[in-house]
Amino acid sequence: MPETFVLVRLLNDLFMGVEAKAYQTIGVHPAEAAEKAIAVNKALGLELLVVCGLIVVFIIVRLTLSVEKPAPLQQVVEMVHEFTGGQAEQVIGHGYERFQAYATCIFLFVLINNLTGLIPGVEMATKFPWVPLGLAVLTFGYYHYQGIRANGFGYVKQFLGPMWWLIPLMLPIEIISHCARVMSLTIRLYANMLASDLVALVFFSLVPFAVPAVFLGLHAFVACIQAYIFMLLTLIYLSQAVAHEH
């Protein structure tokens, strides 16, 4: 991302020193630590821009909401809303509405951050591993919270197995399984977007005309698929967490 972004320079001024020292405490060379700190702020700057952009869009749609003559932006937002709502209803079923807002925000946030890689000179936030990790940890906490909210203390039973004497075996397995979900969400998004970005970059360097357009289209396709998969897995984890025992 170009350093001309005022937001990135501001983030560097505010946090770069702390971030660089944090990297140095784990053995990273000072020069490399400074580069990593800048990379963190680049990703954070992009994320903040995406969040602010989404908030502005939602505000505009809300202020111009019309049943008789919906604006094009409202129609696009309604299409996204219907899409995520349909997916949530299929996966979760009854009561899906209270989870749709989170699923929609996750889908749009990941999608837009993925697609920023198509803009010349702008890096994707999702190509940095800590961004997918942050989203995965947030989703991890969210579905556990909703599971406890829906089932109370009974939510713990999902970790204990069907019989009491299986608890010593099932509890560690379930804990590892849920932690593996964080790793799965992180690696899937990070690895796919990084690979897509590198492929497009390689072909741009080899053949700067015509051919790279195909790989830009492929990159856009991968961006959409990965956003959809992240949202779908989120809904699946939510459905399992809020399911009631019968």
C-alpha cells in the first residue's frame, strides 16, 4: 500500500514503536521488526478503510431507504442481505435472523478486503496472516458466546460426549477440534489469497499485457469463493453451537 495513505502514516506514528519492540522481544532483528510493524499498520489501515466504507454505505442506504423507488445501492445491499439470509436459513434454520447481521458483515468484510488486491499498488489485508487469524478468533468467540446464550450451562455437554465415562477422552478431543477451527479458518483464507496474489503478480511480471487479465479474473473468483467459504463455515459452527439437545 502506498505510504501516501495518511491513515497508515498516522498508525505508524502511533503504534510502530510498540509493535517493533514487541517483535524484538521474540527475537526478531530490529530492521525486520520495523518492516513487520509497518506491514501490520498497512493491513490495519486497509481494514479501517473497509470498515468505514461499509458503515458509510449502510448509513446511506438507511437514510435513502425506499419501498417504491429503491436506489441501485439499496438494491445491491438487499441482494447481499437476501443471499446471506438464504444461506443462514439453510444452515441454521429457525431463528437464523439474529445471526444474519454477523454473517453479512463477515462476508462483506472478507470479500472487500480480498478484492482490494485488484487495485494497482494496494495490498490485500487478508494476505497478512494476522488478519485472517483475527477474524477466526472473533468468529471462535462469537459462536461460543451464542452457544452459551442459547443453551446456558448445557452448552458444555457438547464437549463431554454422550456418556460420563467418555469425558476424559471426549473433552480433550473437542477442545483440540474447536481450536483447530481457528487454524483452519486462518490458513484457508490466508494461503488461498496469498497464492492467488502471487500467481497474478508472477504473470504480470512475465507478460504485462492481456494474459494477466485472465489471472485477475481468477483472483476475483477466488476472492468471492473464499469470502463465501468463511461465511459458510461461520454459519455451520453457529448452527452446531446453538443446537439444542433433545
